[in-house]
Amino acid sequence: MPLSLDISFAPLSTVPEATSVVLAVAGDGTPGWGEVAKALDAASKGALSAGARAADFIGKAKAAIELLAPAHLDVRRLIVLGAGA
């Protein structure tokens, strides 16, 4: 029996859950962070940017990175999905 997947969307002002997902668009060699991703990167003292650099992640479509227990964030997993250009 297949498991069902429950996806919900929340306003940008919503407090992140235990597992949170943010999108990034492909930039000129770096990911294009949205408002929430920028705030999470700042709160984590650059953990998002560091993880992206370590994984050569630039936000291409169908690409993703996962940060486990990022420092200074109240999430256990932060998934960044590439949304393309």
C-alpha cells in the first residue's frame, strides 16, 4: 500500500516546523535565496550558504540539499530545493 504524502503551504511569516523546505532559484554560480531562505541563512550564521557551497548547489531545477540540525535554527532538517532559473 503506497504511503500518502501530505504537503501544505504556509505564509512566509510562519514559524518553521521540525522539517522545513525552502526554494532557491539558479543564480550566476550561486543560489538565489528568497526572503525566508535569506532570514534562515542569517539566523544560522551562514549555514545555508556554507552547505550550498560544500555541495556545489546553485539552485538548478531538480537539485536539492539537506542540512541536518543546522546551528541556531529550531528545525531538525532543512531541505533546500532548486527551482531552476
